[in-house]
Amino acid sequence: MAVAGHNILYWKPRSKGWFFASVASLIIAWAETTFVPNVQVVNTIPYRLLLLGGIVTLVILWIVSGKLSQLRDKLYHQSQFLFAVGLFLTGWDLLSTKSGILRIPFFPGPAQIIAVMAREYTVLLISTAYSMRLFFVGLVTGTALGLTTGILIGWYRQWNYWLFPLVKLTGVIPAVAWMPIAIVIFPNSFTTGVFLITIASWFSVAFMVAAGISSTPKTYYEVAKTLGANETYLLVHVAIPNAVPSIFTGVSTATGLSFLTLVISEMVGAKAGLGWYINWAKGWSAYDKVYASIIIMAIAFSLILALLSAVRNHVLRWQRGIVKTS
């Protein structure tokens, strides 16, 4: 019997019942926010439209997936989580907008947060663009520096002797601890943020690259040498390819650390960005705007990780295969 390799990645990929339960939970959330009267004064139209759009999207995807088995497996894989999300939204809305048990401004309901996102989408889009520019410049710079440092440490003994203590020292110090120094050295908040994100991402990438190169089996080198390979060939075609899985692990870790550093750096001295927007909204006790920014951050971070995962799966597609059992 052959088991498709991609099914192993999914939780209950054939659970049709859970899919319909997830759609039902979103319908319940929509019906609750539509027909239960409000206690708080909130514009629920954007929230209702969002729920309705989610329901329609799920149904369309399910119909389309009739001829795409892998897409249907992914839908079923997410079904239990979507079911829980629908119940959570229903309970949250009942406790906030519909009953006032969770009081504003500290605990706004989902309808109020979505209304803020719809009303101030221009400011939020601009803030997101500023944050993403700072994030990617810092992450790319830190990753490039980490790759270079990791290769030097993992391959050359003299570089390992001099650089590895510096990398270890940098790794144990949080990047935000460098903020007072960075503010003095760099001319503006953008370059300060780039420096902090670079520091945050450098250590994890450098450490994982060096570990990947150092862990290359000696038999690989011996086989390549018998075929006439020189030192450069061994580094480029043996050591670095062996370190690719470790490189992606380091970049994934660096992405999380960079995102954390991004938010903190934008709260000090920045004049734009999601971190600045959160700090500004907190000063006015506009916690619905704070939560809206947090949700946007979560979505952006999830999309970045999904993109990184897709690239990793494509590059390392040779690691995946079909598991066969007799």
C-alpha cells in the first residue's frame, strides 16, 4: 500500500465532516452578529461582510477542489482550526459587542476592530508598507552578513577562532539592548531600525550556517577529493549544499527575531510604521486600533513564513518522497 507523501503533512485530510462543521461555525458567527442586538455602539457591517466573504470563499474552494485532491486535503486539514475560530468569534462578539461584559476601550469586540481596519485602511496600509520596508532591508542585510560569517566560521579555522566569540557575544545580547548606542550613532530612526534588525537576524543565520557546514560528513569530502575536487569545489558544491536545511532554519528563526525587533524599534523615534501606530493609538487609549495593528502584524508575519516555507519546500523538494509499506 502506498501512502501519498503530502498526506503525512496534514491533520485528518479526509475529514469532510469537520469541513462542513467549520462552515457552519462561521455561519453561526455571521447570524449571531447580524440578528443579536448590540449593546455597544459599533458598525458591524464590515465584520458581517468579512464573515460572509469567508463563508463564500470556503464553499468556492471546496467546489473547485473536487478535481484538485491536494487542495481538498489542505481544506480538510484546516477545518478543525476554522471551526474553533468560528466558535471563538461568536463567543468574543457575545461577550463584547452584544453584552458589554468585555468593556471598551480595553477589550473591543471583533466587529469594532474590523470597523477600525475598514475606516482607517489608508493609514494602516501606509504603516504596513513602512514596516515591511524596514523589516526586509534589515532581514536581508542580516541574512547576507550571517551567511558570510557562517561560511567563514564553519569552513576556516582562523576565522572560527576570531569570529565565533564575537558571534556568541552578540547572540546572548538582545538586539534592543543596542538601541541607546544605535540612536547616538545613526542619523535617523530608519537606519537605527535596520541596524537593530540586522543584529537580531545575524546571529541565528551565522550560527546555523556554521553548524550545517561543520556537520557535513567527511565521506562526502573524501568522495569528492577522489574525483579531483579542490578546496573551493568542496566548499561550494559539498559543504554549502549540505548546510541548506540549516540555513533555512536559521532564516526562519531570524524572521521571528527581526519582527520582534521591528516593532520595538518603531516605538522609539519612528514617525511611521505599525509599531509607531500602536504606540500612538495606546497614547489615546484607542485599543481597537492597537488590536487592529496586532492582527495586521500577525497576518503579515504568517504570510512571510508561508512564503519562506514554500521556497524551502521547493529548494529541498529532494527531501520529500513517497513512503511505501507492503
